Amino acid sequence: MTAHPTLIGRARARGVETLTLDSPHNRNALSAALVGELTDALADCAKDGDVRAVVLTHTGTTFSAGADLKDPPDPDALVDLLRRIVAAPKPVLARVTGHVRAGGLGLLAACDIGAASTAATFAFTEVRIGVAPAVISLPLLPRTDPRALARYYLTGERFDAAEAARIGLLTATGDDVDAVLEPVLEGLRRAAPEALAETKRLLTVKVLEAFDRDAADLTALSARLFASAQAREGMTAFLERRDPAWAL
């Protein structure tokens, strides 16, 4: 008998399954446990004929803080999760009302449609702890403006929801994220399931090609960087709330 998930909330309304990241103690960081439970929940939705679409959302003020530095997921498990979102036969939508950092942006980019409230903020903070946005680049690079990614990958700067929409990280933003999503969900409910699956397949060809081509190299890069001396210093500095040794 499978234990009931403790980090992923589940609810359904008119064919839309909502999966809620519910790990407030670490700001919904991508721990090994959360990644495993979310992967299982998405697998359930993919084979459930009563599910027309999936909404991925969160409790608290943070959608996801990125990788859990105390219990990081295996890079291969993170690749599997991101690929499962992209390859799912049902549309997967992100509903964001809070902050998204580092690996959390990979989840957002893997979704077919992303909506956020104007209160949301975003940042690729990897370089500030001595690593790189390696695995999450699989869905990000094919879908997001390359000049903007160059800036935000390299600097770790924070940006707002309007900028996230401008660069293709989000589909839309507004003061009320549910009002933004309402017509989208209505459209999906009126769409034929097999037509949705085939249309999504058309849209994700290039993204899945990136997974097939680059996943092994990027998981190796991720593992190498996380094991480096700079990463140890960066993570220690982060946990101790101080600047790392390299900060000028």
C-alpha cells in the first residue's frame, strides 16, 4: 500500500487536477522527497482519463526556492520530473502567487502555460552559490528569450512578473492569477482530450529533443558543480547568511 503523499496536495474540479507544493518548512524547495511525490502525482494524472489538465501551484509565499541544499534530489530524478511535465499528454499549467528561485524556474518552464500574480518575483540564483542552472536549462533554453537568459543566468538578478512574461518564462500575469487562468481553463475544458494530446506533442518536439540530446551532459555538469569547493563555500555562506568568499 502506497503511503499518502505528504508534500503534494491534490484536488479536482471539472476535470482539472490541482497539485499543490506543500512543503512550507523549506519554502517548497525541491527535496528528493518532494520531487519523488510530484513525479508520482503527475504519472497518476497522465493515465487518468478523467483529468483534462493539471495545475501546479503552491502554499505560502514561495512557489519553489529551488533545490533543497540539505536534501537535494538526484539530478536524474529532476530530469525525469521535468521531462514528465513536458511529455505529459495533458496540458500542465503553473499558477504562481509568490517567489520562484533557481530550480523552481525549471518547473515553471516545463509547464505548457504559466500564470503569475504581479506579486511574484523570479531569480536564477545558482551562480551566487557557486553552481549553474544546468538541468533546468533543458526546458528553459528552447522556450525563453536568449538575451534575457544571458543576463539573468549570469547575474542572479531578481525580476518581476511583467519581465517574466516578456521573456517567455510566463504566459500571462495579472493582479488576480485565478482571473488570468479562468479563460484558459475554460478553453481546455472545451477541447477534445486526444486533440489536446496531439497538439501538445506538436508544441513540445523541440523541448523533448533538448532532453534527449543534452540531459546526460547537463546532469554530469550539475553533479560536478555541486561537488566543487566553490559550491561548498557558496552553500555554507547561504546557510550562514553571509557573503561567499568571492563576493567583491
